Amino acid sequence: MKRVGVIGGGQLAWMMADAARKLEVELIVQTPSEGDPAVSIAQEVVFAPVDDANATEILAKKCDVITFENEFVNLDALSVLAEQGVCFRPRLEALTPLLDKYHQRRYLSDLGLPVPRFFAVEQTENLKSKIEYLGFPVVLKSRRHGYDGQGTFIIPDFAALEKKLSYETITKTPNQSIFLLEEFVPFERELAIIAARSVDGEIVTYPVVETQQEQQVCRRVIAPAEISPNQVAEIEAIAHTLLNSLQVVGVFGIELFLAADGKVLVNEIAPRTHNSGHFSLDACETSQFEQQLRAVCGLPLGNPGLQCAAAVMVNLLGYENSHSDYQSQRQQIAEIPQAYVHWYGKTESRLGRKLGHVTVLLDNQNREMAMAVAQTIESIWYPS
């Protein structure tokens, strides 16, 4: 029986449970808290922060291969373990250019992939001259550790930028840029694709989906996205180029913008399973979580195709500070035809926190129908 170590014990690790049982894989998780979702499904747990490389060394002795549920890791420290023969999938070299958002932009640009215009914010430079070619509004991003909209700011004018980039903020890390500035893309839609690459270089891609964000947190996913075959082919080609260049083994999520002129731009890369692929648990023959385990265990990749005409996934986000399990709302949502509710078992709700999700399988591909189903779910979930 293969033993897979997972760095991170949140819902992405928790959702590997069914696939692990199916594939006869044991999961050993490194996570800081007893209340983390994956603790309940792991064979063993190493209780430690995900960036604690000493704990990862203990984890490595318990398993055959290590994969990642999040990217908040210390690559330099893990590299020492890799040199000692610890098997990481994806390999650490595949993560190196991605964890810093500026390095990620540079890497994608050097590959010839389409990205928004960007530059790193240096504390000594004349920002006005460099920002002229971007124009306002601009997007300011923390280069490390941003997710679910954290560390991302839409800046309307230079006064607001100067306020955000206060002297104190910049001088906290002397001689080091901590922010990335990029052009604001007035997109028509946001899209995403989940792609997996095996040990022998086989790549499979899931249907391109439309993602809808509110307050920079993913609220809904519609699968498949209503875009042209040429746009689908372009996005699949981007996924192939990226995964082959990095020699990835595992699953990656790629977020994109679709501009009003039909142009596709890469927004961000998640070097792991991703929220935009949760629909695959119920709508696809092989979920993204099974695909991740297949890839890292050296098994053949599964069929990523939809088993239904379409699907809509809605995140159940926290809207208050509470310890409720929202049993009544979940029961009402579960009564929607072809609805599948996934509750992550978190003990605390707070504004914007992902507490669960629901996927509804649809009998035909119709964006308006998908939106109507999503609105039904949200009318049950959120107080009026």
C-alpha cells in the first residue's frame, strides 16, 4: 500500500479521502491544528506548521512520496531533504518559480504565455514614471502568501497607491521588493482549467470553467465555460506548455482572464488541486483529488471528462463569526435535485471563510440555468 504524505491539512487534503480509499493509498498529513479538516481522514498526523521542515523530515520517514495541499512552504529547507532522497511531487524545482508572484509572472512571460503587464515595486524607484504605461486603476499584489483575495488590492489613483505603499510598509523589508504591480484587466469573464501531468509526461485537462468572484473570493464555478473551441484549445495549450516546462508531476490549477476582445491572459497558477476543480468530485469520472493521487503514486491518469451535460459549484462562505454547523441550511440545499453538499467540518465560521461547497449536476449546458441554480443555493445559504 502506497503511503502519501500531504503538507497541509485543510479541505483540499480532506477531499482526497474517497480517492485514497479507492486507490488503497494511506494519507499522512502535516498540519498545525487538531481541528483542521484532514485530521479526521488521515492515517497519521504530524502536528506542525506546514513550513516546519523538521516536521516534514519526520513526515518523510512515514511515507513513500510527499505532495502539497498548499504552497506556504520553506523551499530552501525542503531542498535539503530532497538532496537526501525525499521524493516530492511536484518536484521542488517546479514550485520555485511560482511561489513568488513576481517570479511567476516573469516565468510565464519568458515562456511566451500571455500575461498582464507588470513590474516589481522597489522602494527606491520613481513609481510615477514606471506606472504611466500601466494606467489606473492598477492591481497591487503581495508577492508571497496571498490567497482568496488576501494581499490583492485594486488601486484607483496615485494617492491611494502612495498611501498603500507607506514608508513603514516598504522599509519593513529593506532592499527587498514585497509587492508586484500589474495592469488592471477589464475582463469579460474569469476562467480556469485544472491540468494533471503523470510521471511519464502524460497530460490530461479538465473542462475549462467559468469562475465568478465576489470580494476576490471564488463564489461560483460553471462547468464547462461557454467559450469558443479556439479559446478552449488556446487554454489547453497554455496548460500543456506550463506543465511540460516545469516537468510537473501532479495537478495544477490555472486561473485566466477572458478580455472583451476575446484575448486570454493568465492570471495566477496554483501548484496543487484548486477550488475551481471541486465540481470534478461529483461531475467527472475522475476527480482532481483522485488525479493528484494517481499522478504522485505513478499510476495511470484517469478520464477527466464530465459525466453530465454541465455542473455548477457554489462555495458556502462564512458570512458571520459563529460556531454553527448550519445544519438546517445544508439540509435545504441537499434537497435540490442532483445536488451534492460537501461540508468541511470546520468548527469556526468567519467572513469569507470557505466552510463547504455544493455541486449541482445539470441536464443541459445553459449558463442562465446554472446561474438560477446558484441563486437558489445562495438564497438558502445567505441571510437576506
